[in-house]
Amino acid sequence: MQLTLDTKAHDESRQGEVFTTKTPDENRFVKHFYIESYGCQMNFSDSEIVASILQDSGFGSTRNLEDADLILINTCSIREKAEQTVRKRLTEFRKLKTAKPAMLVGVLGCMAERLKAKLLEEEKLVDIVVGPDAYRTLPSLIEEAGTGQKGVNVLLSRDETYADIAPVRLQSNGVTAFISIMRGCNNMCSFCVVPFTRGRERSRDAHSIVAEARDLFERGFKDITLLGQNVDSYYWVDETNNKTVSFAGLLERVALIHPDLRVRFSTSHPKDITDEVLFTMARHENICNYIHLPVQSGNTRILQLMNRTYTREWYMHKVDRIKEILPDCGITTDVITGFCSETEDEHQDTLNIMKYSRYDHGYMYFYSERPGTLAAKRYQDDVPDAIKKRRLQEIVDLQYQLSKQSNLQDIGKCFKVLIEGNSKKSDTDWHGRNAQNKVIVFPKETYNLKLGDYVMVHVHDCTKATLIGKIVPEPMH
């Protein structure tokens, strides 16, 4: 099974059941599938759900395109570039299909829901189109496509969470994993397609989330990320006692599984992250002091056009509150520059709020109009591309400085680090992350360590992206 590009993955269970995750077994199947995932962490999580469904219906995974009877591409519609990348890959898959006519090609996810007609009829690139809430129907759609018909299901659901499906962990290092806690989004940010491609927000059974986290820890995983489009709005009612579980309550339940299980979460909407969540983080050493807090713009007028429901001053106060309760908390962000009608002074407001917040890292883009969004319907995309690109470069350059300054401040400090694998540059070095989500690289030396061990690392140098350190004697296991 293959995952390419951006990020990682996850899945789910049912109350009262013993939760057991799956690992791929490539030797017991006659038919095989190959899957690629693009875009956000949720897409990679969904690919693990799909892998589990296919495995139960008799398909094994393969890393080789040529061996596949079924090729699936899990797509993203957030930016135009992502869609262009997917189209290019589908064209390449079509060439393979000419040499192997029985091979089926399918598109999953957000792009499938948005562009089903084009992909199926106008461009004839695919045989199967499946939206994010319809993965359970994949086996029947594959059977239908095998007869020469097109297999299509892009219906959205108000209650689907895939909570009873045990995931196949894709390309897992056995140490880190994602757990999806909710699906969909109720925030109607004017630039975003997610509410239209993933549907309304619904939260997963808290018991199944805790069961999945416990199973992962018992199998050796030490770092999990609770995943959702907006995790802070998690809300589930336990019908056995009529009690509600908030995100803070869920976070605490997972943290209490074991002190050695690190807990992270993504993504937070600034309007929803509460003091209760921050104080829960402060109470538990194993809940990592790291928050991804997308700002998108530093100007109140632009934020209103984006329908972000907060002002510049409100966001700055939220940053202050985080640092008051969690003084060593790492904060990262998302920034969109060149949104409709943005002026030069408003662009400067974004640069200034970045300096105020002192982000450790940022995901930075210029505005790309997405068909069907509120912004596409209401506003004119009137900032020239040349200006968008220039403003983006200024934002990138500033974040480079902020990231380097943040890392320089960590020189001389010691951090508890979870070993996640070899360094990308050398097998003689380990890499891991601290509680602030910063990557630390350090020599293996003669210590008898392995993946999943905790060590104390003293930082003595850095780049803009990485801390460089050395193991402190008496490593912790």
C-alpha cells in the first residue's frame, strides 16, 4: 500500500467491542489495490479506513502500480494546485489502464464529491467515484464498475463516523498514529470547500476513541494525534447516563490511559478552543504543549469577509491566554494572503500579527478561489497574482525568521524526546519530537535505544526547521 505526499493517517471502533487495529497482509489475496493520498491528515486517515474495508472484501495491498487490479487516489480540493496534481496522476494511470484494461481506477474524497461529472463523463479518467461518507459502499461499487458501469456514490451523511472500522495502519513507524474523533465541519469559512465536500459536523463515540487509543498504546504506539476539522467543537452525549463529553473531557480520558502515551490534537478553531482545554493540557504532562491555531489573516475586515467570526484583537487575546496558562506552548498557524480586496495595509496587519504571535511554524498560501464556496459566489478575486506571490514571499520570509528565532531560544535547554526513527540525513542519528512538536536530531552514540524510547536531549544547535542535540546520560525508557 502506498501513501505519497503530505502527511499521515488513522481510524475507529464501537462501544463495548474489543478494539483491534489491523496490519496489512499482502500474501493472502488474489486481487490487489494501490492507494495514494493527498492533502490533509484527514485524507490519510480516511485511506486507512478504505484499506480496512477493501481488505475485508478480499483485496490485498500492493506497493507496485503494475500489480494492482484497483488504483485509488484519495484527493483534496482545498487548493487548485492539489487538484492539478491529482489530474496529472489520473492521466498517468489511464496510460497504465490501456495496457491492463481490466484495471479499475477510482477517485475518493473531497475532489470526488466536487468534480464527479467531469471526472466520469467529460474527461473519462476514472471508473469509480466515492465521496468521504460513502466508503462502506466501495465493494459494491467495485463490482458494478467491473461490469463496465460507473460506480458512483458521493452522498453525504449526518451520522457516518466509521466508528466500528478497525484501521489498517499505512506505512506506520509503530510509534505515532492518528485517531479521527469527528467528521465534517459546521464553520462556513467563505474560502473553504470542506463543509460542502465533507458535510456537517458529527462527533464519534468517546468510548470507541479511548478504546482505539488504548489498543494503540498496548501495541507499542507512544504518540497519538486526535484528529478533526475542528477538534475543539467535539461534543458527544453518552446515552447510558445522558452525560455530555466535551473535547476537554475527551482529551483527559485519553491522557489517563497511561503517562507514557503522548497526546496531541489538530486542528483548533480559535473561536472554540476554551480555557477548559488549556487547563486540561496544563494538568497532564503527557498532553503535548502544542496548538495549531490558524489565523488566516491579521486584519479584522478580511477576517469578516472570510467569515472567521473573530477579530484581530480577539485572536491576539487568545494567543495571550494560551501563553499565560501554558508558557512553553508551541503555536503554529495557517495564513492565506491575497484574499479578495485585501489592501497593502491589511497585508501589513497579517505580518504584524505573525510577529506578535511568534509562531514556531506556519502553513502559508496565497488565495486560490474554489468553485462553490461562499467567497466565489460573493466576492471578486481581484488581487493580481503577481501581488499575491509577492505578499506570500514576504510572509514566508518573515516566518523563516520567526522559526529560526524560536529555535535559537531552545539552545541550551533539555527536552524529553520520543524516538520516532532514523534521521533523514544519516542512519547514525535519531530523530524525534519534543512536547512543542519540534523535530530534534541527535547522534545514536553507543546507547542501546530503539524506536518508541524516551530520552532526554540537550540542544546545542539548530536550523530554522530542526533542533540539534545530544543525549543526556541515563536515558529514560
